[in-house]
Amino acid sequence: MVSIAPSAYTVIDIYQFYVEVLSMHDPQQCVAGAPIFAGLPAPIIAQLAQISTHQQPVAKGALLYAAGEPAERMLVVDSGRVKVFRTAADGTEHIMYLLEPRSVDSEAALFADVAHQNSAVAITDARVCSIRRDDFRELVATTPQLAVSLLSAFGNRLTMLENRSAGLGTLTAHDRLLRYLEDTGAHLRTNYFRLPMSKHDLAGWLSITPETLSRNLKQLVTEGRIAMQGQMVRVL
């Protein structure tokens, strides 16, 4: 009988190996995956990766920046989700936009000595990459394509905010919520999903009060438009 020596690696060892491989971060892919840098030639992407700081861990609930603080770097969300919000004089929080993986924020910091007008907080554990203004200015001086790409991103962001503002102004809270749930399901390619943010944040995103959100969620359930249990939603 031929004896087979026990493997030197356990199942846990193999699992950990694959976790580490799958979680490896490629700085150039990170930079190239940001929409603001889409289409840039490989040599420029490589230069951007060299001047970037990659995968800074940010815990859920941690503040990335606060309104009034100097804006000194552009951010790229590598993983997780971040909300950018503004607090009114009465303490009401208004969500300006959400940052998903590969989203870019604070582009203006690369061109001017400005302060943040909003605040940003991680709503899940996240990893954030960044490029500092001084490093970027040195690079953009020799690569004008970067400036053109950023101008395009500014235009897209402005269009998104204008479209969202127009849409919110013409829909009732009921229809605004239903459209959000339908759009979320379409984006995730499923009719059954967990709400991507807390109900408090969702109310701010839709520019309604938490009470109005709860009332309209119950109404949509009563109408048979959705089924809901906790944070899980099924669009019917």
C-alpha cells in the first residue's frame, strides 16, 4: 500500500491564500478604473499610480473630511461607500451625493486652494485612495489630457446633480421612493436587495423626513409594490 503524506497546507491555509490573492490591490487598475481617468494612455496611468496613496482604511462612521477644512487631495473610493452631506443651520442633514467604488471626489482640490463645502463620512468600512494637489500639479503640467478629463468629469457631475434636482422637484415623496427602489434593483440586477444605506440616510438622499419615508414604505407594502423585512426589500 502506498501511503500518502498529509498535506502541509490546511483548508484554512488555502482559503487564506485565495482571500489574499483576490484582495490584492493593483494601483494602476485602481487609477484606470476611476471614470475621471477613463481612456488615458497607460504611461499616464502609471504616473498617476506612482503619485497616489492607495487603500487607506476608513472605518464605518469615520469622517473623511469636514466642511470648512482645507481640501488638499482628490479622493478615489476603492471599496465601500461614502456619503457627502451638508448640514443646514437648523441641524438638518442633506445628502449631496453618494460615492461608490471607483467614484472620484474633491477634484477641485487639485487646482485651487479651497475649503470643503460639504462633509464626507464612510457609511460602510471603506478603503480610499488619494492624490495630493502638489504632486498632481507637477504631473498635469506635462500631461494636458488630465485637465481635459477632469473638465469632463465636472460636467458629468453637474449634469447628474441638475437631473436629480429636477426629478426630485416633480415627483411626490411616494413616487420618488418607488423610483429609487426600482432604479436600485435595476442597477443591482435583482428585485431583492438590502437597502444600500440606512433609512435615515435614504430620507436625506430623497430630501424627505424619516417619518415621511417610513409612512411611504408602509404605503408601498400595502399597495403590493414592495415586500420588506428590516433592510431587505423585494420590488414586486
